[in-house]
Amino acid sequence: MADDESPEQPADDEAAKKPYHDYHQQEANKHQQQALVDAQVAEDLMHNPRYDAFFAPYQPQVREQFVREYVSRRHLWTQFGNFCERHLARQLTQFEEQAYVRLWDIQHKKLFDLQCEWRAELVAVPGVSTSADFDTLGGRIENCTVIPPITAAELEMYLEWVQEADYEDDLRDSGGVRGWQQYDDVKAQLDPESDEAGQHSFLFGEVSEWYEFHNQRTGNGRLLRLPDLRGQKEEHYLNTWRAHNRAEREANPTPPASPPDPRPAYIRYDEARKLQGVFAQQFESAALNRQRTSYETANPPSTWEDEELERVLSFLKDIDEPVSIAAGDDWRLALRQASYAFRKQKLLDSLPQAYEAYCQRQEWGIAQPACSEREPHSTAVWYNKAILDARKLLGEPEDFNF
């Protein structure tokens, strides 16, 4: 559209759905409200006699200058003060918190090894009916009682792994999203002869190197070679359930309300960026396209390396102690490596403290804090129901005794 054109305004603002994000309107409302508050504060500071003694040592124009700058600064305090307080509080405990989260890598591996034995029908595990229940237990690993508590020897072995681990690949995610209990995924990636390792890595992320290190030290790699008897039985029931659902859909097809629309229903971010440029060239003015070109040139799409560098710089600026940086050809890479080395050493220093606190809670019978405030996700609900439904279809008891 040309610069002098504007879209029609909807007749009913309440009923019309805005085809744009209302962020700017919300921000405008906040700024308008803040402007009223700032004006009231400025009026009070300028004319309230209670401040006269404070400003008496200065000429009148100083008071005007002070009020103007003070109101602006006060606005920043009220807008960002609470956020900064939380940020500073997290800084005080960030290394201890990361160490606490990473401590549970030890228990994840023990739970996975137990799953291997359970799948081979060598052991029974309280509360476990299907393999999906290990996903549930892993989501609440902090208070999982089917595995023994962490020992000092296990911590020592884990510290040895951290010492030789690559921070960027193995530790940087602070124990985040990993398929700790994804049996097929782990088995495929840790089996050097598997042709599915790349596919599983793409779908679920790479298995932590801690698993392989642990296997080398304990010999528990043998557990991956145990037969998956339980998994084969579960797959039999899942196939029955899938076949039944497929047959029902084929027997009772839902007629489409209209022929399917072959046009794309969604476009990726990078495609949308290109499409925006094409649209602007076709429908916007030459002046706006010059602005668009200048803006896009000055703000190219950021890469992961760019974003990680910003995170590293923010981290280093907040650290109130020296961080050694080695010489190198690429200052960006040198900064990242310096940050990773510093964090890794902090993790090594903090893990024994996290373990000591863990042991104290164990001794006192206090529940271990959750690693995340988010409710853990598990596939067990639908998975277990599917198996029971399949057992019923086959005329078998609706239980997990198979």
C-alpha cells in the first residue's frame, strides 16, 4: 500500500479480531499510564515545600534539572527493579543450582540401567506396569525411590567425568531436555553397529556422554545387550490397538466438509521473512522499501553462534571475579571457551556442596527440591490405556500381568 493509504478501520472494535499483535497498543497504554505518574511525581518534587531544604543549597534551575533526570531514573527503578532483584538473586545461587540439577544425572543413569533389567524380566519394579512408567519416574527423579540414594563413590565417578567432559556439548544445557529414559534412543546411539543412531539423535537429541563413561567404568554396557522381552510384548499389544483404531476409521470414515485445501497452512520463519520482502516490493512505496532494505542489511538474521555470544557476554559482565581468556585467532571463540571453562570449574567446585546438602536432606527425611517448576510430561497415561484396551480386544484380562 502507498504511504498515503491506510486500511479501513473495523466498524466494531469489540467484535473485530485484529490481524496483528497488540503489543504496541499494550505498550502505549502502559507508557500513557506511566506518563501520568511521572507528571504527578514531577509536580510534587517541584512544588512540595517538604523538599525545599533539600534543594536550598542550589540555584532554582538545578532543582528543575534534578527533577527532570530523577523522574526518568525513577521510572527505570519502578519498571525494572523487581526483575533486576530476581536476576541478582539468581546470580548468587546459579552455580549451586546448576550443580544440584546435574547431580541427578547419576540417578538418571541408574534408573535407565534398572529399566534394562526390567525389560529383560530380571527384576520387578514397584509402581512400574509398562516401560512408559520409567518416563514418569525420570520426570520426578528427585524423589524416585526405586533406585538407591547417591553414594560418595558415585559422586566421585561423576566428578571424574565432568573433569574430562566438553562443557558446550555435555554440560551447557544444565541437565535440560534429554531422553534420559528413552530406551530405544539410548540403545541405538550407544550401539556402534546401529544404523538408527543418527535418526534417534535427530529426533530426541544426543544421549549424554555420561552414559557411555558410566558404562566403561562399571561394565553396565552389557545391560544394553539384554533381550527386550517386555518391550516386545508391549509392541504386540500396541500393534493390536493401532490396527483396531485403523479398522474403525476405515469402517466409519468421516466425510470431509469440503475438499482439502492444497495450499500451505503454515510457513516457516525464514520463508515468512522472504515473503515479507516480496510483498513489500509489490505493494509498498519505494521510500518504505529503502527503509526495509536498510533495516534488513543492518539487522541480518542471527545465527546460533551470535545468540550464544550474547549469552556469554551477558554472563561474563555479571561475574564479579576474574575470568582468564586464552589467546586465539577468533576472539568470539576465545570468549566462549573462557566462559565454558569458568562455568565448568564452578560446577566441579559446587557439586560436592550440592551432594552434601542432598545427603543432609536424605538423613532428615526431607523431600529433595524439584529441578523445575514445570509439571513433568509423561506418555504413560495414554500408553498404559492403549495396552489395556488391546488386552480387552484380545479377550485377555485388563491388567499388566503379561
